[in-house]
Amino acid sequence: MNHDPSESDVMYASPATRDAFLNALDGEDRLLTIRLAKQLLTCMNRLPGLTRDALALPTGATYGAAARHILSLGPSTDPRAHK
């Protein structure tokens, strides 16, 4: 799924949504991770370094980039297995 955010759909997610996404990743809750990723596609908040590294994303990656990465893996793949 390619979705390059235009200026009109760029957003900054709430801390609660970002935390829920990180917790879903850490808890290996694939369905919740996918549901939250769909909400974060255009999020421009920076992803924490440890999560960014676990997902093998580049420095400066955003929650939106992580969300697109997660969704590109398919429904049954552990995102941390693709380093």
C-alpha cells in the first residue's frame, strides 16, 4: 500500500493513539497493530528510535512510515522479523 501524504492529509496523532500502536507492536497483537496502523498512515510524529530500529526503518521515520510498513507486510507477518 503506497500512500504518500499530501499537505492536506498530514496529521499528528494523539499520544494515546501512538502509545497504543507501540504497545500493540510490543505485545505482538497483530490485529490491533493493523487497526491502529490504518489510523496512523499520515501521522508525521517521529517514531521512537528503538521501534524504528526493530522495524528496520531509516532515521527520522514517522509513525506514518511505520504504519505503511506494517500494512505492506500482510495480515499474518511479525513486523519485527523483517530486519
